[in-house]
Amino acid sequence: MSDRTLTEAPAPASSRHVDAGDEGYSKDLKSRHINMIAIGGAIGTGLFLGAGGRLAGAGPSLAIAYAVCGVFAFFVVRALGELVLYRPSSGAFVSYAREFMGEKGAYTAGWLYFLNWSTTTVADITAAAVFAHYWSAFTDVPQWVLAFIALAIVLTANLISVKYFGEMEFWFSIVKVSALVIFMLVAIYLVATSHPIDGHTPGLATITDNGGLFPSGVLPMLLVVQGVVFAYASVELCGVAAGETENPEKIMPKAINSIMWRVGVFYVGSVVLLALLLPYTAYSADQSPFVTVFDKLGIPGTAGIMNLVVLTAALSSLNSGLYSTGRILRSMALSGSAPKFTGVMNKGKVPYGGVLFTAAFGVAGVGLNYWMPGEAFEIVLNLASVGILGTWGMVMLCSLFFWRRSKSGLVSRPSYRLPWAPYTQIVTLAFLATVLVLMWSDGGVGRTTVMLVPVIAAALVGGWFLVRGRVAELAATRD
């Protein structure tokens, strides 16, 4: 199999699906935007904020969890990349689900994705508020007020045009990548020179003298997997952005292939360095582990700068969530499975109805920050994880059905393919089911979240009966 993008023979004309949700967008995203969106999707709030609490719970074995989940995240985005090269679409996997699984599949994929990002929006504004509280100027400002300000700023920019979104995400990603590179260079220097941090000498002994790789056993590492999956929640964003990109067949393969080494360097590498710098007990869930390190180094201003960087990561994730759900909801609205107003576009060719609909759930998150500021992030993280599992599962199912159709000669697979199909899809689906079992085993909020799965399923079924008449009507009109 070659990863090079070759000139493809077109699929049979009868197999080419036309999605009304792909019309009306401007092609203003350039190669640099897509590459940095792909990077930004792989570096977000889950790493900058979530890694602290997970390190405290699982110890250095967290690096293994990141590596394993990263492999499956790569499989998902690689499968999506193959579908994008077959037919770019702003509706992404919702459009592919419509083609290969029918309107019910598109409806399910779309609302699971909305569940993912509507709850992630709450997580992001919560994280932004937590980060802002680091500075004394904001200490006395209620968390819910800071969360509302974060939402208002990003929402305003997102509604202008896709070009503004792309530029914001480009620079957000530049900041995140630069900060991680600087951190890793500083960390490598500290480890290599055994420079003391807060009276502790960095090095391998930091791990071996504090319980080893699995200080509390293997189970804690397994139980943090659902949180690690959340950290990779945005990797599919470049697939959504492909619909507003010129020449996606040239841009997408390079962007997607680079995700694997980014996972290895930024996620696994960062966690390994964090574990070498300080005992895992030095980290906590209420502070970014990167801020913890610079805080304990005692260099004036560095912790504040790193906190600004992790605040940027939260705003970047929020920006991405509003962007992607707006496009997904429009694809659904034009087929009848989402409210009509979510399909409306403004003069900047932004589906503002869908963006505002997602933002409305962010406002609900502001309320959650008012009533439960301490538990808000953990609650929505688990709900978002269910949405992520569902979204990734639908991507792999679409990929599996696409592979089956290709074997029947109904479609032509591009040269850029998910390797080892169909086994890759099956193994990934099994992994996603295992994560759900681990969430149940974790007890607490995780178990409560899994108990909500039948409720979510019932809501999806009930919603389908409400919209199926309009879906059938619009389908008949298209036919």
C-alpha cells in the first residue's frame, strides 16, 4: 500500500452521492490551515488540563494509555481520510453515513457528534475559566462569569467567516505547538543535567523510586482510558474542514499521516518527560501539569506564560467545536434530521444557525459552572467521551460499509487507504466497546454516564420518530 496520493479513477457515476449540505461553502481554507488544524486537533484541553489528574491517578503508565489510544485515533482519522479522498464533504461522516447507512445512520452519527461537541464546549469553557483563575486578577471572578466570557469571544469570531476560523485555529495551533516544543526542550535539558526541581532531582529514579511504571497497579491505567480518548477528540476535525478546502486530495494525506508522529512526540513524549521531572504525586487535576513544572522551577513569569498557552488550547478546542458542529448540523438540517434554522447560512457563508445552537448548550454549561464549579469538567468529560465513542464508531462503520461496496465494485477506493481493512475497523470497534466497559468499571461519574447510554439511545429513537416524516419528504423531493 502506498501513502502517496495518486490520480484516482472516478467512482462509477451511479455511486457518486450528492449531499445538499455541501453546497454554499467558500473554499477559503488553505494547506497551512488544514495542517495546523490537524495539529491543533491532536493537541487540546485533554492534554493540557486533563493529563494532570490522570498522572496523579495512573502514574507514568499514562504514557502507555496515550500511545494505545493514539494508535486507534490514527486508525479513525485514517479511515475518515480515505472517505474524504473518495468524496470531500463538509458533512463528513454524517454525509458518509447517509450514503452507506441511509438517513437513520446519518441521523445517529450527527446527533452523537453533537453530543460530543456540545458537552466538549462546556468542558472547554470550564477549562478556560479554571486556567483564568490561576492569575490573581481573576481569582475573585466567579467561574461561571469567566466561562461565559470565553464562550462569547470565540462565538463572535466563529460567526464571521471560515477564513477567520482558519486563521484563529492556525495561530492557536502555532502557540500550542511552540509551547510544547519549548517545554520538551527545557524538560530534556533538566533531565540531562539532573537540574533540581523543587528539591527533587529529575531522572529515571523519579519513576523507579515512586512505585515504578504502575505505582497503583495496571487497573488505574485502564480506567483513565476514557479520559485519554477525550484528549484525542478533535482528530476528526480535519475531515470536516476538507469540504471548505481547495485540492483536499493533495492536502489531506499529508495532514493525516503526520498525526501519528505528533501523537508519539507531543502526547507520549510529554507525559514521559512529566513523569521524569517530578513524582506523579506532585500533579493534580486542578492545575495543568505543565504549569506545575514551571511553577516548581521558580522562574518568574514562566508558569504564567504556560498557563496562557493552556488557556489558548481551551479556546482553540472551543473554536473547533463550534465550527464543526455548525457544518454537521447544516448537513442534517438540509436532510430533515435537524431543526431547519441550523441549516441557515449568513453572508460570510457560515452556518450560523448550527453554531448558535451549539453555543446555546455552552450557555447551559455556564449554568453548570455556577451550580457545580468543582465537578463541571469531570461530568461533561464523561458525557463527551460517550459522544466521541459513538462518533468514532460511526466513522469505522462507514469505512467498513465503504470497503464492502468496493469489493462489490460499486465504488472505487482511493490509493490513500486505511491499512489492513476490514480487520482494522473490527479491532477498533472492539476497542471502543471495551472503553465503554472500562467507564462502567470505574464507578462514580463514569458508571453514571454509561447508565445514561440507554437514555441517549431512547432519545435518539424518539427523535427519529419526530423527524422521519420530514426526512422522507425531503428525500422524495431530492429523488
